[in-house]
Amino acid sequence: MEYYNQVFDQLDKAANQEFELCTFKKLDLSRIAITDSNFINCRFEDCNLTRAELRNTKLYDVSFVNCRLAHVDFGSCNAFGFHVNFQECQLDYTVFLNRKLKKAHFTDCSLKEAHFLKCDLTGTVFDQCNLELARFEGNNLTQVDFSSSYNLEINPDDNKVKKARFSLQNLPGLLVKYDLVISK
């Protein structure tokens, strides 16, 4: 079934569907299978997608605003055209594996223990995000802006960090592998 330019405040089925220019409001989609679906230029507002299964789902220019997305594996999404933005979202324990997240925006998000593995995050902005115990390995972090985020730990030897932006408060998290004691 295909849906175009509609607003959903309830959703009976999300697998094998196509949505374009649609808005999803205040839905509880936790643990739902949203597999083999396409979301193009869509927006999720105040939704709970905790542990939602997104296997082979296309997310092209999809925005999530004030949503809970804990334990979501974005690495299982369709990689073609993958482009997402997050504002005021809870993304704790999420996985981004082999994703192109160029110029994505994470604004006021919680990313506790999130995993970014082998991703291209070129030009991405992490604005006021909590990155406590978030893991960054094998990523391209060229021109990523971490300057306003906090609780950041990144091993520069495991990631490409050319022209990435950090604040002075982030420096201890860049040196953690050296087991240094840094005082103010």
C-alpha cells in the first residue's frame, strides 16, 4: 500500500508499506516490525520506536522529533539513500553500522552507549548531545562538529578525525586511551 502526504496518529501495519511526505504523531511503534518499507521525506513526532525492527527499510530524508528510539539497529536498514536527522530524541543503545550519515543532525539527543561503527559521518553535527559511553570505531569523522556535546570518548587512531570540531571539555575524551590524569 502506498501513502502520500498523510498524517497518521494510529498505524495498523507498517511492514511492506510505502510512505512519502507523511507525518507520524504520538504513535507507539515499540517492538513493531517496520520491515521492507519505504519512508521518503517523512517526519516522526513524539513517537516511541523503542526496539522497532527496521530490516531492509528505506529511510530517505526522515526526521525524528522528540522520539524514543532506544535499541534500534539502523545498520539493518536499506543503505541506499539512507538520510536521517534527530532532534530531542532518545537514541540510547542504538546501532549505526556501515551507514552514510553525511551532514546528519543530532540535536539535543541522548546517545548513551550508541554504536557508530564503520560509518561515514562527514559534516555531521552533534549539537548538545549526551555521548556517554558511545562507541566510535572505524568511522570517517571529517568535519564532524562535536563542540557542544558532552561525555565524549573517541580514539582518534580508530577514526578519521580531520578537521573535526571539539571543545576544550572534549579533550580528555580524546586522550582516554593514554590513561592520563588531566586536571583543570
